[in-house]
Amino acid sequence: MDRTIIIEDLPKVSVFSEDTHFETSVEVTEKEDGIHIVKLRLTAPTAASPECVTLRWRLPSLNVKGVWKCGGIHDKRQQYDWELVHLKSRVSVDAPVISVFGHDDANMITFACADAVNLLEMNGLLREEDNHCYYHLTFFSERHPEITDYETEIRIDTRKVRYDRALQDTATWWETFEHLKPTHIPPIATMPLYSTWYNFHQDLDAEVLPEECKIAADIGYKLIILDDGWQTMDNNRGYDYTGDWQPDRFPDMADFVKKIHATGMQFGLWYSVPFCGPKSKAYQRFKGKFLTENHRWAPVFDPRYPEVREYLINTYTTALKEWDLDAFKLDFIDDFKVYPETVLTAEDGRDYANVNEAVDRLLTDVMLSLKAIKPDIGIEFRQQYVGPTMRKFGNMFRAFDCPNDAISNRIRVTDVKLLCGNSAAHSDPQTWHADEPTELAALQVLNPFFGVPQMSVLLKDLSAAHLAMVRFYTEYWNAHADIIMHGNFTAHNPLANYPLLRCEKNGHCIIGVYDDIGVDLGAETTTDILNAKLRDGVIVRIKEKSATYRLTIWNCEGEKEGEEIRTFAAGVAEIEVKAAGMLRLERTKQQI
């Protein structure tokens, strides 16, 4: 940023552009106390490719602890104006929103854009010379097709609310736009899911999988996703054979799906949507209709060709009808993008110039075509493609790959959950080494507990203790899914990786404690506390003069280890709960 420019405080938003072809206007209105809507419009007499346009403003850096960005994962620190790494969002990458939070988790400022399709760059940066934070949104920083006009809105929220409330309200604001209306959330999207990826990778076993599904169904899992490997006998973890999508490893896929359905599980398949491997028949058929052939994994389909979209849609609809599928995992959507060799014109058979708009069209048509056959079809997308546009197409949004990394799984699923409204946030498939002590294995389950659980371990090989742990927490999750999925969700201290997560509905509160910190007991009738750490004991704080609870304590294998009625005086108390165990406190006036 040019440090000689004087930028007035909010709501005075300045516009910077060297584009002489477009006339740019900005209108700022106050929608309600603390929320401003900035309307940006560009117009030109004749079509032209727009140059960069940047909106900027500043605020004093008061009570600024960190900055929340979609996809920030472990890095939620404050940045400085000499750093050049900005949030970049587009239709299939992240979400156009930033939230600056205080030391008390307060919202200092949260700003978002209604254009969740085209590439945007955003940031909030500290300037050391004046201890102000300088905020910006930059439009058209990548090559863009010719246009004559452009409009969008920016929402700037400085209300005195929690940062997670500000983010959740941003998701609700996106839903008010017709082009960002989320799709229906079917029951299958909120069901615990068994994934084959970490336990099989591409070496899928048609004999073992039905037996695994019997165990999974008995535990409480409802859906299996058959991941990469079903379409090829190649197990080199590559994508050379993607594009044809014939069930080479399962030659009678319809019969195999029937076997899985007979176990009580529903069935879904993985597809890497953009890739067309050079060893596939499709590669020869669509030669010349790729966004790039220089991708490190495989050539990338160009969705601006109607015949490419038709081929992909027909691939999925045929599989759905012929094999009786219940869900799709549509992967690598973020590789649909503008590459250096991508020509941005609607000619030579392309009916779109804009790649991002063509992706929107492709996924819209995929979703509509699949739902026309099976209205409650499940469609899973993975971080980074979890933004508001993707909620139009998908109903299951999974944390990015983090195998055997409980902490990252907690952070990632929480980041997804804060922006996905009533869409289902899923954990990355939980996996661990078979020799882990049960308490450590349980941490893989408990850390992403506030998302829909996905599991990827060989259940038939689990020890009795591990199996009991998985069963206990899966049955608990299923019994309380409504609270977890639809309750009031708060994610505390994002810069410390969310050491406490809380969900409450109708007087029942579920709290995950991931570090040695205290839990404030509120007025809820029932409070369940997951001791999701290796240290025994849960610390509670009572603000009332006294409070009486019935205490029930379980270890991580679901064995009840204690039950009593206890009266607490105001202050701090420690309750003995084993590592990775659970405590329930029910308000009562009864006596022993």
C-alpha cells in the first residue's frame, strides 16, 4: 500500500484504480448499527477487460489479537503491511470474508463480499507507523474476460458481538442473494460416514469392504464413500487413468452396491472432476478442450465447452441410475482455474469466456441433474472449495486432508462450520495407528467432534478397547446430532487453535475441552463436557452462590465410572474425569 495516501476512517471507503476505460462508483449505506453495505459498480461504454480495482479503508488497531480467514488453519495471527500474502477467493476456493478479533474473542471488524465467484484478494494489515489496520479488497487481479458492467456489495460489520457470531451472520447474509441460495440438506449429509481412503488408499478390497460395512453399520455409521481406486487397477496414487470412470476394480458395480446396501449402509463414489488422465480414452476424445495440459497430476477439463459439461454430467447421472448410488464425493474442484495458457474468450466452441462462471454453470447442472433422479442425493466437497457459492451445489463440506492429525482436524472442521450455515460440516476421516493407547486414539475422534464424523480405520482389526471407544462416541454423536448440527455454536480463542468448543440447544450444552482451561457453567439444564486431552480432570467455574448437579462420568470406552449428586459453591472446582472421557452435569435439587 502507498503510505503517502491519506485514507479516512470507516465508513469513508476509497477507491484506487488505474483503469481509464471503466467508470467506478462506490455508495456506502448503513444497514443497521455497526453494519455498512458498500455498493461497487463499474461501467464502460464498450466491452473491455477490467484492470485492478481496490477498495481501502483504515481503523485504529484497538484490541486486535488476530485475523480469521477462510483457510487460515493454524495461522490466524495479525499481518503487517509489508507482507504480501493475501486471502484469495473464487468460486471454488475459500470464501470472501475476513474477521479481525480481539483478545476477548470480540468482533473488531468483519468484512465480506457478495461476489463469491470471481477472484478477489482481501486483507487487513497493520501499519507500524501509525498503529492503524489498513483493509482492502482487490477486484480483477487476474486476467478477466471483457465486460461492460460489474456490480457487487461489500458488507462491513463492526458490531460489538463475538467474532464467530459475525462470521455466522455473514453466512446468513450470503444466503439472501439469489445467486448464493444454498441447496437442500438431505438426511444423508448429516450421517456418520465411513471412508476407504486412509485405510485402503487405491488397494480397495471387494471382499473385505462388505464386512467392514456390517461393523460400521452396527456402530452407527450410515454411509460409505468408495474413494480413489475403484476406477482403475493402477495403485500408484496418480491420476493417469482418470476421465473414463469405468469400474475396473469392481466390474459388477451394481451388484457390489447391492451387497453394501444389504449391510444397512448407503453408498457413494469418489470422482476427481477436472482431471482427464493422458492414459484415458477421454483424453483423446477431448484433446484441445483443456484449461491446461501442464498440471502436475493430469490435464484439466475446460468446463466452458458444452460437450465437456455434458460428458461430466452424463458420467455422474449414468452412474447414479445404473448403480443406485446415494452420494458423490466430487474432488479437486479448485483445479478449475485460469492457467497461463488459458484463452479467455467465448469462441472456438466455448460458450463462456469466464472460467469461474463456467464452473458455476457446470456444478449447477450437475446438482440439478442428480437431484432430478434422487432428490436426497449427498454431494461432498472438500476444503478449500467450501465457500458460499459451493453451498448451492454441495451439502457435505469436509475438512481438508489431515491424516492422524487431531489438532488440524479440529481447526479445519471448526473453520468450515463457522461459515457453512445449516450445510453439514464434516471431519476429515479419522485414522490412527493400531498400537495407539485408547485415550490417544480417542483424541482423533474427539477433536473434530463438532462436525459430522468420518472414519477411515480397518474396523475388523481394531482392538476391543478401540472398538468400544468408537462405538461409545459414535452412538453419543448420533443421539445428540441435532444439538451438534443445529445448536448455537461458539468457537473460543481462534489464535490458540480453539481450545474450547461449545454447542447448545434447548438447555442442553455440549462442550469440548482441548487444553487445561476452565469451563464456565451456565444456566443450561444439562451440560456434557468432553475431556478431549490427555490430562485427567475437568475444571469448572460456578458463578452462582451455589449449584447442585447430578454428575455422571464415563471413560473413553463408555464405561460408567461414577455417579453422584454434588453441590458446588461459587468459584472453581475440579472434577475427576479420565483423559478422553466424558462428564455430564444435570441440574437437580435431589439429594442422595
